[in-house]
Amino acid sequence: MSETTHDGTVAVSASVPPDEGMTAARLAEKYGLTVSGARPSLVEYVRQLWDRRHFILAFSRAKLTAQYSQAKLGQLWQVVTPLLNAAVYFFIFGVILEADRGMSREVYIPFLVTGVFVFTFTQSSVMAGVRAISGNLGLVRALHFPRASLPVSFALQQLQQLLASMIVLFAVTAAFGSYPDLSWALIVPILVLQFLFNTGLALIMARAGSKTPDLAQLMPFVMRTWMYASGVMFSIPIMLQDKPDWMGTVLQWNPAAIYMDLMRFALIDGYGSENLPDHVWAAAGGWALLVALGGFVYFWKAEERYGRG
Amino acid sequence: MAEQTIDERIPTVVADELHIVYRVNGAKTGKGSATAALSRILKRGEERGVRKVHAVRGVSFVAYRGEAIGLIGSNGSGKSTLLRAIAGLLPAEEGKVYTNGQPSLLGVNAALMNDLTGERNVILGGLAMGMTREQIKERYQEIVDFSGINEKGDFITLPMRTYSSGMAARLRFSIAAAKDHDVLMIDEALATGDRKFQKRSEQRIRELRKEAGTVFLVSHNNKSIRDTCDRVLWLERGELRMDGPTDEVLKEYEKFTGK
């Protein structure tokens, strides 16, 4: 029965094709066929991704809306969830553990809330990135689009989530005496840089997570460690006073701490530039470019392999 | 196929000794306990705890412009996998698929979200298939009318989770069929909706066929294969068992399945 199976020829049809005897590769070359699912060049890939910008935006918005669509309070949860988060951290670190050393209450509460929101932005981008490919295999196996659309879209969803949280953040800072002024204009470049950094991380995590889905179990612990090490709820220089200098420097130069400190500097009147490490803008820009470009290239390198179970 | 003159035979899809292997985590035969998993991790070897499913084994064929090719075979014989590999959606383990242009699979199910309204799903699905916003705007009314969702009231503005399964299937087909394709692949898309909708969708498939260069159809319905295809590939256990004119292959297939 299987005599027609492995001969690699065309068909058991009456007409003999003129190309008989040609290898598949020669035949493909002759008629200008290309390998299906091959990885495009980096430039071509960027162009394809740009062509899909509407899909990326629509997908991120859809995910954001779908998230709370079954809840009675609906989209209000976009604002309430971060507020409740901040309240929990304030209760534990501000009231019970008194981690607000070296700061007045007027500074500490906005300091904490800013830290929680800014870090959550990075944290959820990483977590969404891990599952961007492995959690959407159905989509990857059904439709054509540059796969980077997915992690980018998830990072964009987190950015929109953060923008909703910013309403809460503005209310909190205003309630504790820091009113809008010129330094608030810095929020825009800070968010742009952090978004670039997060997108790069999401791309890296998406590739890693597509190969090793176990990362989805492991990453919450990594992220929690990173959060406690980045001074979300305490000031790094004050807490590490009696530790060797390099420890504080390393912690302050980590990207999460840099974006948090910049945002606090922009928003809070009582949080001056003396709290920032040297060359902080260079570090913020450097991290963003390094991780965004590196992450993009790293993700693109495996483009043709996503979708394998 | 006999009418086709020799110089008209331009290949659009060439599959060359194609092998597709799925890797399934945590499905290794044996004990599923945590200790078993741990010992697997500790054991040396490139891929631990991974079970391989060899879904397509060395399939080769050439498809030509203007052909409508049916894929038949029992459940799990690798038909859908082969389609996805041709579309470039599943990476090949070994061998290659060469195609003219970008083959597309008819189906957008995976891009749609049950929590969103039908309206937003039409837009999202269209964008996911690579249509522009203008193209979607142009075809929006056509898609909604074709699906017949609004025949029983204003359902398109309700979330898709409130639809009956038939309604949801109709909307999904309508979105998927809104785009024109070079090489079109249809995976048993016909078996949805009521009779009225089935007739309408068969008509739409015929239109799509006319516009597409080559059509692949996966179906368990020998009648719909006979109606639409002039050539049939018969897959069994991931191997190409027979490849030829529809009548010949279907006769053997029906003998095999005991009809």
C-alpha cells in the first residue's frame, strides 16, 4: 500500500510534469518559491512589526478590557486594584515595620505608592512576557504575524494599566502636599524609558518562557526578590548606611530602582536630587536602550521556532 | 486535472520530506508524581520529561496553481498538523516546505476574546489576520450581515460569551472568510451553523477558491471533498498513503474505512 509514499515525486496523475526528476529545492528555486515560516531579516522584521501596530494596540486594549469585564465594578478595578495594593504595603511597611526611616509621612506615603506602582509596571510586564508565547500557542499556531507583536502588546497593556493607576498616584501625592509643577513634565520621558526597558524584558522572557514554561512558576519569586532589593518601600541609602558602600551603589543602579527614584523625584516635592545616584539619566537611558535592543534581537533570533509545543 | 496542459503547471507549494514533531511537557509515560518528575530532571539528557509525538513523517508532494486538494485520513493522522506546517505556523523538525507567497489558514478563533463584544471581535480578528483598519471598516457591515448575528436583535454589541455556540461559530467563520488569500487552507470549517448558514458558507468558500491560487481542504465529509477537490492526499499515521485524483483515492479510502 505504501509504494506511493516515499518516492517524493509529484502525483499519480496521467500527465507527466516537465519538471520530473528535479529535487524539491531546485523546483522551488525555479519557480521562485520561498521556505514557509522562514525568519525574515531584522530590517524586514521591524517593518512587519510596524505594519501590525494597529493589531498590537487593539490586542492590548482588548486584553485590558476583557480583564475586568465580568466584574460588577468593571473598569473601576483598574484604579481600585493598585490603590488596595498600596494600602496593604502602607499598612505593613509604614505602620507595622516602620520602614519610613529618614522620611516624613508627607514624603513616605507618596514615596511608597510611587514605588509600588512603578515596580508593578515592570513586574507585570515580565510576568505577562513569560506567558506571551507559551500562553497564546493557539494564536501563534493559527495566524501569521511577527511574534514580537505579542510581548510588545502585553507590555503596552501594562503601560495602559499604569496610566490608569497614575490617576490614583496624582491624587495621593496631591493629598500629601506635592502639587503639580514643572518637574511633573519629567514623567513622560521616564515612562517612555521604562516602557522600552519593560518591553525588552518582556521579549527576553517571552523567548525563555516559550522554551521553558516552568519560568511562569519561578518568576514570581525572582520578581519578589527584585522588589525587596530595589527599595520599593524603603530608602536604599538610609537602610544600607552601615553596610559596605558598594551594596548600596549596586542596588541603586539597578534599573527598577532608577526608574522608581526618577519618578519619585519628579512627583514628590520633598524628594530632592540628593536621593538620586550620579548620572541617573544616563543610566535610565542606557538600561532602556540596552535591554530593548538586546531583547528585540534575542527574540527575533528564534522567530521561526515559536509555536513548537 | 487531465485538461491542464503541461506548461500551465506552476507549483505553489512544495513539501520536501517533511517531518513534524510535537514536544509535550510532563506527559512522559510512567509515574506522574513529584519524585518521578524530580528524578527526570536530575537524569542527564538533552530533554528531560518531554514526550515527543511524531505527527508528520516524511511527507513530500507538489501542489500546483488552480488545484483544490483534499486532505483525508482518520482522526489524528496529521492532517491539521500538515496544514499548519505548510502555512509556516509549525516549525519543521526535518525537511522543508516551499511556498509561493504566504499561505493562510482559514480561521481566527484563537484571536477572538469571549469577553469582548462581537463588534470589537470583528475588528480584532480582522487586524489579527493582517487587514488594515480601512479594509475592516469597508467590510464590517458585510461581515455582520453575512454572519446573520443581528437577524434576531442587536447581538453584535453584546459580549461573545452571551452568544449561542452556533452564533459564535457563524461570526468566527464570517470574520475568517472576509479576507482573500493566495494559498488558502480550510480545516473542516464547513460544519458549523444551521442549514441556511451552511449553504451560505459553502457559497463563500467557492468564491474564495476562485480568488485563491491553491486550496487545501481538510474534511471528514467525503461528499464535500468530492464536490470541491480534484486531487486528494490521504494521510495515515503521519505518512502519505496515497496521492492522486479524487475518485481513485476516495475509492481506496472508502475500502480502507470499510464503507
